[in-house]
Amino acid sequence: MAILVDENTRLLVQGITGSGGLYHAKACRDYGTKVVGGVSPGKGGAGIEGFKVFETVSEARKATGANATVIFVPPMAAADAILEALDAGIELVVCVTEGIPVLDMVRVRRVLSDYPTSRLVGPNCPGVISPALSKVGIMPGDIHRPGRIGVISRSGTLMYEAVAQLGELGLGESSCVGIGGDPIVGSDYVSILKLFEADDATDAVVLIGEIGGTAELEAADFIASSMEKPVAAFIAGKAAPPGRRMGHAGAIADGATGSAAAKMEYLRSKGILVAEDPAGIGRTVNRML
């Protein structure tokens, strides 16, 4: 078993006629994901690199039975692309797009509860992968190997680093989820932790966070109160000066709880092992196991 994506995932690519969308559509297909088509308004009915192109998500879903979509639409149109996928009843919506205006995402977040059978991952995320089963996103598939460790991260690059270290230890992943580094995202740590806790194929979890916001603190509370599976963590940004954005739009050390040091201390107070630096993620997982 895996979470979110598996061999039954039937994927659409919104923005497939753009260079990024087409490149990653082919990469997902080459990995083994069932990419059943793409969506590009004004270009429906065409074909590109073996993919059929549809005018709308609704039309594509009816024709292909798609149950997932990955969005490579430019920032100013990406929120509408998310809403179109939700309206079409797509169960998993992964938005890779970076730089979506915050007010656009406020509009999306406000209506997510109206679509209880759908889940949004992202925006500004690498996507989701269940190794050897399905890849929905931009992560390099060749570094992932099947195993029993779940990985959740706000940072795509740090997710890849954690995966590489797990591989060096002879471990692999059940699924990896990049939730995205923007201030407003569809799925948070707690919602993904719940899936890993219920997943028979996951024995332990690695949580990778960063400065800004309180999501990691909420995750720590959930882990302490509701999880039986062990969790190891790393928080990026120990050297970040207060008030300055570091990389992601949501990575701003603010107040007493948003700094890396404060988050690390809080996680440890809940009994969670925390790596001191990114090079120690694998060693911390080994200690936890």
C-alpha cells in the first residue's frame, strides 16, 4: 500500500503544451505513471509526444477516467487551474507552480472544504511519489527506492537529500510528499501524517520543516498525541536572520515560534528526534529505528 499515488493513479497534466509541463509529463510516463492525457485550453483535440490534449479537465476526466492531475500552469492562471480540477472531481490535485499570488490561494483555500473527495497538494511543491509505483511531480525518480519510511517536506531539495541518505543506509520510502513552501498550501503536515499513520506499508516517518509559521508545531502536537509510529525531523534555517524571507515565500522567521531553534526545541519537547544539520537526517533516522 502507499499514500496518495500508486499503480492505479491515472494522471492528467494541466499545462502539458508548455515546456515544463511536457518535460515532466514524459518523465512521469517514463517512470511508469499512467499519464492519460493533458489539458491546454485552446489546443484541445491535438496530440503531443503521444499524449492526447483536451480542452478542459472535465472533458479529460470523462474521456480518460483520470483521478489525479499535476499543474504546470503559469502563476496568474494557476489558482483557476486548481479550481477547475476540483470542479471536475479530480481526487488528487498536485500544483507544482511557484509564485501564485497569495490572495489567489486565499480564494482556493476558502472553498477546499466544498470538495471533500478531493485533496490539494501544493502549490510550490515537488509533488508526490510512491517508489516503483507512481511519480506525480518533478522529483528525480532514480534516487527513490521502495521501502517503509514515509517522508514529508516543505522543501523539495531537502526531500531529495533525505531520500539520498535513506538510500545510503539501505532504507527506502513508502511514499514521499512535498507539501510546498508557500504561506498557503492545500495539505499540511498533520493531514499527511494521518495518512502515514494509517498506512500499513509505512513503519516510520521523516518530517522536514523550515522557518516560518506554526505548521511544524501543530505537527509535533499531533505526533505526541495521536501517532504510534516514530517520527524524526529536521528544521532548516538555523542561520536565517529574523524577518528576512529565505527561499520559500513562507520561510520567514517571525516571532517567538517561527525560528528554527524554537521549532527544534518544541519538537524535542514532544519526544521527537531532531537532526542538527541536513547531513545528519539519515543518522537521526537510524537512531530512531
